[in-house]
Amino acid sequence: MTPSEVFSLVSKLAIFMWALLIFLPKWKVTRFFIDYKIIPIILSLIYVVYIIQAMQIGGFMDFGSLTSVMALFTEKNAVLAGWVHYLAFDLLIGMWILNQNETLKIHHLLIIPCLFGSFMFGPIGFLLFIIMKAIKLKKA
């Protein structure tokens, strides 16, 4: 598969999982995917392949300066690996939010902005959930 095809595939996998998290969070299939981290594991395996390919092409990756990191994103395999990295970790945060909410019992309609925020903007959804969690725990 070409990097463009892999990009399309991993994006579709992530969107599928986000749809389950947002629209069917209590469905047994969704819970299975959450409990066993199926999609993040698949994404992590794909990440390994592309990060190794990027290192074979570009050598050791230098994260010591902004300029060095920007240079990493000029190689297609490194960019794809970076994208898969984002997808995997954002999904893990979404899954963590739902797991945390099992005990918090915040209404799912209030959790959806946290999930959507994590899907689209990563740390913003996480931060929103942390704020909601703090408010919920303060009231308890």
C-alpha cells in the first residue's frame, strides 16, 4: 500500500472508532474495542512500520529543536507515522474519558463535546473533560 492509501485506511479506522465512542458508547462491541484497545493497537503496529521506514530513510530523528522537528515532517513516512501517532493517542484519550465516566456518571450528552474535542483537537477535549470531572467531584 502507498502512504496515501495507508493514510486513508488509518483515518477511516479512527473515524469508525470515534463514531462508536460518540454514538454507541455502551454497546458491547464498543466496550470490547475499548477494553482491548483494538484500534489503537492496530494503529500502533502501523506506526512501528512507518517510523522504522522513516528512520531508515532519514536516519536518527532529532527532536532537539523546532527546526529539527520541522525537518522530520518533510519525509512522507515520517509524516504518516506522526499522523498515526496522533490518531492512536487521541483515541486512547477518548477511551479513557469513557472509562472514567463509568464511575463519574456524567450524562453522555455532556461527554460528547469532550470526545469531539479530543477527536479534533486532542488536548482541548482532554482539558474539557478534566474540568468537567473536577466540577463533578467538587459537587459530590
